[in-house]
Amino acid sequence: ANSTDGGVTWSKVTQLTTLNTAGRNYNNPSIQVPTTGYPVIVYGFADTSANQIVFHNWTGSTWGAGTIYSGGTYVQSKPTVAVDKDDVIHVAWQGKDATDTTADYIRYANSTDGGVTWSAMQKLVIGQNSSITTDRYGHILIVYENAGSTYYIKSINNGSTWSTAILISTGTNPSSLDDNYLVYTIPPTVQMGSSNVKFNSNSAEL
């Protein structure tokens, strides 16, 4: 659904997926809107033999749909999406594979054509609960948790290479601000402490 008056009223709900089979689920949607105004929604698909990260993208007249990555029998989940200043769509999620069957790794792919096609999946670092953002220069930052602490990794070349993991603080379930007008040293991040909510940031508006 969408609102054109700041959330006062909302459009009729459009249902994008339909399933009625036990053990098969669409879950964890994440949405972004490029400068075209056409939204892109990424989400997980869970099945015993066809675990995927999938998407819907509005073309201006209809909804397209497709698969970003298929993990087969290995669960892929909790995708998060960001759009940079050049309208490149960036997606991060967590998943397992034949090499790492018990530990989740943060994974990444992007689209330069509004979600029509997607790059090959990159397996980055061990971790869960990622949140992806971009900054004023198009740098990509992925915040995630591992072993009770929150870290981030950064790419300054559209995902071609990535930094080593950088510790933000102890805490879990991180969520980062997506704001293309800022430059981040540490992306603005909220996470759960042992008994409180924590906020960390080192950013500047130029």
C-alpha cells in the first residue's frame, strides 16, 4: 500500500503473493523506492527444497517478480534493501550453504536496472540480522551481528571488494539508517543491549 499525503490516507492494499500450503512461506519483506518512484520489494521464500531470496518490482504498469538467489535446501532469510544515489539496488541477507551448513553468512547482490537482473551472490562474513545502507558517495555499508556484538563491513567500489569486519559495539538485532545525504564512518545504528536500546553513529552531512 502507499500514501500520497504523508500517511493520512492509504491506497487499497495490493496482494503480491498467494500461498496456501503448509511449510511454504514468504517472509521478512523489505522495501525501497528509487528516484523513478517505482518500489522494489525483496523478501524470503522458505520451502524444504527451494529456499530463495526473491523480489517484486513495479514497472509503472505492472508488478514484475523474480529470484535474486536460490539456496536450494539451505535456508536464505531476512533480506534488507537499500538504493544508492545512482539508483543501484543493494540487497544483503543471511544464509547457509553446503560448505557452512550450520552457520549463517551475510550475503550480497545488486541490481543496476531496477531489479530486472541481479548480480551473482557474494558470500561475505559470518553473521546474522544484517541491515544495509549507502552514503552520499555510493559506498555500501552492511551492519550485522555476530556472537553478541554488532559489526559493519564497507565497500567503496559498488560491492567489488569489502573491508574487514569493524566492531561497532556489543549488541544484537542492529538496524541502520539509510540516508544518501550523509557520509558515514560508523553508520547510524540502533541495536539491542542486554537491557536497553543502544545507538551508535559517526556521520556528517556535507
